[in-house]
Amino acid sequence: MRVKVSAVALNPMDWKLSSLPDIAQMFGLVLPSGFGHDFAGTVDEVGEAVSQFSVGDRVFGGAVGRASAEYVVVDPAEGTLLHTPDGLEDHIASTLFVPAGAADAALRVIDLADGETVLIGGAAGGVGVLAVQLARLIGANVIGTASPTTFDFLRELGVEPVAYGPGLADRVRSLAPRGVDAAVSLVGTETIDAALALGVTPERISSIDAGPHPPGGARATVGTEAAPGAIERIAQAVASGTITIPIAATFTLEHIRDAVTVQREGHVHGKVVVKL
């Protein structure tokens, strides 16, 4: 089926896939290729065998290396296309597929429970803002690493912010004198190192950005480990206003290079979106 794309949201994986041949090959891409993964739009054409979608349906999902285009062809059988909930604008829906799956998976594998304290590294990023809000909905106390410029925003989400960098474990210890129960590392390995220093057991530390073998025995985690239906439930929560998605910057397709530059610089507060 074919989707007329109205918005594309960037992820760190996008520029890595387009510039690193070894990583691109892992996803079945041969460089040079298209660009982008997460998108939202409207169904434009459907094949005879398609029954769950109709022309005119609003949808969001993922198409690895192909999303940044006026139209994208997808196979519904692959499970990478979902209906956009009523009340959810396309540019917001486009931000959800990869981050929602990653955030849910990162929390699910550490079995976070009500009343526990969790350290989340990279709390103000695209995955982080979802992870901290999901953790708060579970009932956990959340300490999130971020730059000081995002502290006020994180506090509005119910997060206790802490600056990343040397001395992180000591700063977290002062914020959580009774200890930390679990940790989620979304950027590098600093959060893993701090969590281990604080006595968190490796099986309760998840990582999505430290490769297949994170240090200290932490759990390498991917979005496919999200609970069934998690992305749809998160989309509904965003549509209802229960979860907030901050948009860091918006660009047109003609200025997608500028969008990628912003994404690659890091320290992005929320999501970078390209509108068509």
C-alpha cells in the first residue's frame, strides 16, 4: 500500500544508517539509499489483499531508509504501520514509532514497579521524554540525566533532573539516599557506570545505545521487546494529553540537511520533525 507522507521525525539512527555502511547493511540497506524511518501521513492506495487499511486512513509507522519522501510504499503485514488516533496531529504522530517502542522496551525489561526509584540517562531526548513519563505513570520515582537547560521542563514532567558528567553517581546518591532500584541508559554508557556504582544489579539496567554487549552485564535492549500493543497505547496517551511530546525544531523537506545537522549535534530537547 502507498502512503502520502505529511511528516517525518528524525532519530539518531537515521544519520548513522545513511553514513555508516556496516550499520546500514545490518538493516538491509546498501548505500547510497533513501533517508528516514518514522513518518505519518494518509493512505493513498491499497492493494487487493489489504483489508485493515483503506484509502484516506490516517496512519503512522516506520519505513527504514525510505520515510523522507512524498510517498512511501509499505507492506502492512510487516506490522510497521498503525492507525493514527483521532486528535493526534500528523507531525506528533510521526515522532512515535521508534521512540515509543524503545521507551516501553527499556522499562519493560527492567520490570519497573510502583514506588521504585529509576535513573534514566538522556531524559530530555526523543526516547527519554517518553521513558520518564511512562515511568511516572507506573508510579516510579524518576531521576533523569540531562543538561541544565532542560531541568525546568523535566521537573514539569515530575522528574528529578541531574546533570550528566563526572561525579554523576555521587549526585544521584545525594538525590536518592535510600538507593536506586533500576536504570535505563539511552545515551552511551555513563548511566550504566553510575548505576553499577550505586549498587543496581546488571539485570535491572537496560541500554539501547551501548551496542550488543553493554558494560557490566547491563541488558542490551531493542524496540521489538516492547509489550504487544505498546506503541498504540502510547499514541492514545499522547492523543489524550496524558503524555507530552516536545518538538525541538521543525523543518521543510527542502531543508532536511539542516534538520539532520540539528539532530547530529545532540542535546536535542524533544524531537526534530520534517513537514512535507
